[in-house]
Amino acid sequence: MKEKVLNALKSVLYPGFSRDIVSFGIIKKIEVRSGIASIDAEITTENNQIVETLKKSIPAAAKSVNGIIDVNLNFTVHSPSKEEEENKNLAPNIKHIIATTSGKGGVGKSTVSSNLAIALAKKFNVGLLDADIYGPNIPTMVGIEGHPVSVNQEKKIVPIEVYNLKVVSIGNMVPKDKAIIWRGSLIHRAIQQLLSDVEWGELDFLIVDLPPGTGDAQLTLAQSVPISASIIVTTPQEVAMSDAIKAVDMFRSLKVPIAGVIENMSYFLCPHCGKRSDIFSSGGGKNLSKHFDIPLLGEIPINLAIREGADAGKPIAATSKDTIFNQIADKLVEAIEENNGNDI
Ligand SMILES: Nc1ncnc2c1ncn2[C@@H]1O[C@H](COP(=O)(O)OP(=O)(O)OP(=O)(O)O)[C@@H](O)[C@H]1O
Ligand SMILES: [Mg+2]
């Protein structure tokens, strides 16, 4: 019976995430006597809404098991202690961690991450961490595919230096074309190691390119280091927008500041006649920015040179002097300085 209740609880998702509460370790104990399930659950959060949702969904799931007539839920809520907050910084030599994410895949996160990192590296010490462990594209985009990774005397991974950036990607550590099955706990460990077991040195900014969606990588990052700013990349069409809303919601519930939204593949300027076409519709980024009251950091057009640069490992931010990524980088620095109340 206990097993059946546990299985039923595996269908309850942690609010805002695609992962269930059992694998999160929230359920501490289950006992069943005379049809009454006693469940001990424990959670560390400051978000009351998550607590209220779980107080309803846990008993409901347990009661769905045949033979369970009532549920006693003993729910303990801890707020993260100061010590835990301080301990969570696995990368204390990095001043500002910036996370690039999106609701939907293929909207241009890695393109934005690599170009933005290069634009920032013209003025600051910058690292680029490819946290897309499912499909690491950064090595291709910055031209370091197949470059081996070395380890120093302290057994720390040494980042590969290119375009004035320090780059680390799982793509340089596992054979290309090899599919890795990532379980939640493995993702957690891999991302923590990419933060703490790398010789990042002193950095002003570390740009973290995340996989799409609201999953384990996002959660682990937010729990392991303080994130100064997150950037939500979207394309203008309806399906991308509704997924972007979930990403906004996730970061808000994790209390991660959102620096702004970038609308990519905004429009197409015909190189022959100069006419603008809104291929994927228009105004989505603006609407998202208005709706959630978050800044619109930029609208990036569909541009052949952006795609060619990415495929060739020569991002346009490195090969052209004046690109939209310089403007986005300036806006981002401003947003972070404003949020922090001092200069970087
Ligand atoms: N503004 C743009 N103009 C032209 N091509 C673009 C633009 N932005 C991205 N692309 C191209 O679109 C493709 C997808 O971009 P990218 O890999 O950056 O997306 P992603 O969101 O990181 O994808 P994934 O979810 O798979 O990680 C790439 O081939 C990239 O070169
Ligand atoms: Mg990507």
C-alpha cells in the first residue's frame, strides 16, 4: 500500500517544474494504517504559493489510491537559512552569473549567449559556460569543436580560451555524436562540477547557456550560485511566447532576477529590396515585456550572417565591429548595475 501511495505521489510535479516531488526528495515518510495514509513532507522555500499548492495536491494524489480513505499530511517548511544562502555559492570568484534560457528550443539561446559573451568580453573578463548538456552547441559556435580539455595540478578543468573568453562545454569532454542519458541527479552533479571544478579565475561575468525549458539544469543552477540576471530568449510567434511565460514564472518562483527578454528572429530585412517581413509574426517580445513588466533588451532580426557565423565558429560579434549584441550587452550591464546599486 505504501508503495502505491509513493507511486501516486510520483505523479505530482513540483509547481513550475517538469520534475516530480518524490525525485526532489520532498517526501520523507509514508505510513498507511486502516486506510489512513500519514505522509511526512519537507521543503525549503520562501514561496508560499508552492506550499499551498502542494498541501492540496499531495493529499489529492494519495487519495486517488484505491483503499486510501483519508490523509494526514505533516508538512514542514524551512526558509533557506543565511548559512545555506552563503554556502550555495559554488563559484565565489565570479562577480555576476547571467543565465540565458527560453521556454522553447531552437529560438537562439546559444547564438545570443555566444555573441553576447563576446560583446561583453570587449570590456570585461568573461566566461561562457555551456550548460546545455543534452545538446552542447557552443563549441561549434565559437570554433572550438574537438579541442581537448586539460586539467591543471589542482585537478581543475582549464577553460578553452577563444575570442577573449574562457569557454567550458561538456561538448569538449564527451565524444561527439554520443547520446548520453542524463538522469536528474547526474544533471545536478554535472552542472555543479562545471561551476566549482573549473579554473574560472576572477570573472566579471559568466554567461551560462541553458537547455530549453524549465527543468533540472535551471533548478540546479539557481540553487548552486547566485544568479545576477537571467535573460529570456523568445521568438515572436504564439507558441514560443506561451512557453516563454513559463520560463518567466519559473525564474520568479526561484527568486532569480530577470534582466529582460530578447526577441530573436524578430523580422527579416530583404538584402535585395530592403523590405521588412515579419516572418514569425511581430511584437511578441514587446507584449511579454509589457505583461510582466520586464525590459525588452533587444529585437534581433533574422540575419544570414548570424547563422553563417554560428555554423563557422565565427560569431558576428567577433567579426563585425558594430552589432546589435553590443547594444544588448550595454543594456544588460546597465540593468545589472541598477539592480546592484553600484558599478561593475
Ligand atoms: N537572428 C538569427 N538569424 C539567423 N539565424 C539565426 C538567428 N538566431 C539563431 N539562428 C540560427 O538558428 C539556429 C538555432 O539557434 P540556436 O542554436 O542559437 O538556438 P537555441 O535556442 O540555443 O537552440 P537549443 O534549444 O537547441 O539549444 C542556429 O542554426 C542559429 O545559427
Ligand atoms: Mg542552444
